[in-house]
Amino acid sequence: MKLMEKWYVVATKSGCESMAEHHLRNQRFEVFLPRHKRIIRHARRAFERKAPLFPGYLFARFNPETIRWRAINGTVGVKSLVG
């Protein structure tokens, strides 16, 4: 682990966890979005899908002293950094 890097919670827009994860990774943030398998039943059929473990949230690790962390709030799919 790099010096002074900590994990922070990022609130995402409803249903946009994967999109926010993708865009944050493109900006070189280390991101963690825990998922679990979920069975969805529709029209007598069952589908298995990976769903976020914490809907509406993901985690990002960075050092706030060396990185432009305010860019997180302007990222597509992100509501705000939880403070």
C-alpha cells in the first residue's frame, strides 16, 4: 500500500455503480465494487446476475494530498464523495 492512501466511500446515482466504476478507473483511481450473485425471475424464467453488494455505493482508494480527488464528484455516474 502506498503511503497515506485510504479507502473512501463514493455515492453513485441509482443503478450507475458499474458506469461510475468504469469512469473512475479511466481516471486512474483504484476502485472496489463488491458484488454478489442474484437470481432474477421474470416471465417464468430465471437469470443469474451479479448485483452490487451495497447498492448506490462503491469504494475508491487514493491519497487526498497528492491526487485531484474533487474530480470524483464530476465523474459520470457519481453523486458525491461521502464525507
